[in-house]
Amino acid sequence: MEDTVQDALNQIQDKKYGALLEEKGIAAKRIRAYGFAFSGKDVLIGM
């Protein structure tokens, strides 16, 4: 699950999702990135 969380965080960076929010006027310091992985009822969340 750790690999899935890291892949999600990498995708957020690679696709520059934060830049889209900044273009809409949201300050970079207010933007948070979270990666989620699910396996049955288990959940892992990374930042």
C-alpha cells in the first residue's frame, strides 16, 4: 500500500494539480496533497 500512496503523490506532482489551484487564486501554502491507498477495509493516507 505504501507504493500506491507514493504513486498517488507522484502523480499529483507530475500532473501539477497544485498549479491549477494556484491559477484559481489559492495560495500555494494552503494547498495540501494526500495519497490514499485502500485494501479491503484498510486505508493508508500519505502526505
